[in-house]
Amino acid sequence: MSARLNNEFGYVEIDKQVIAQIVYRAAMESYGLVGLGYKSKGIVELLKGENATKGVKVEELEDNTIAIELYVIIQYGTNISTVANNIIDRVKYTVEKMTAIKVSKIDINVQGIRVK
């Protein structure tokens, strides 16, 4: 499944894995984020090995926008709401600039806090 974009230049189809990779790179640049967690810890996911987009879920909505869900691990001592807002701002800006697809919703699920 892929996200579709129609504009004055034509029709573009962007795979959800590409969007998830963009989300991962943008999120990892945010202060206070240690890494991404698993969206599911099933045996199949664990056997697959490391995947850069393991904690990113991209869903295409009916109004040609996308919803993004992130499972994150936050650094101990940082304000969770501040880190979450930074991630949301950075991911939304980066995805919309790089793909021209509107992001309607970003959910941040904190799966853990890591002490360094």
C-alpha cells in the first residue's frame, strides 16, 4: 500500500516504507529521543532483526492525508511533553516538505525511558 498524491504536476505514488524512513530520520534528530520502540513485540518482529522503521506506523486516510504513529524511548531527565512536541513539529515539517503529503495526525506513544 502506498500514499497517493495528485497535484498540478501529475500523479505521484509514495510507498509507506519511504514515508516511514523519512519519519524515522526526522524524529531521530529531536533532542531527548533515544530511539524508537517496537509497535508490536511478536516473535516475527523479533526474528526480523533491526529495522529503522520498527517504531513507525503510517496510515493513509480517506481525505488524501496521512496519520503517523510513533513508539518512542525518551532520555531520562527530559520533559516528555517537550520532547513529544519537538518530534511532532519536526516530523510534520519534514514529511510535508519532502513529500508534499499533508500530515493530519501524529501520535506519540512513549514506550520507555532510558537512563544513560
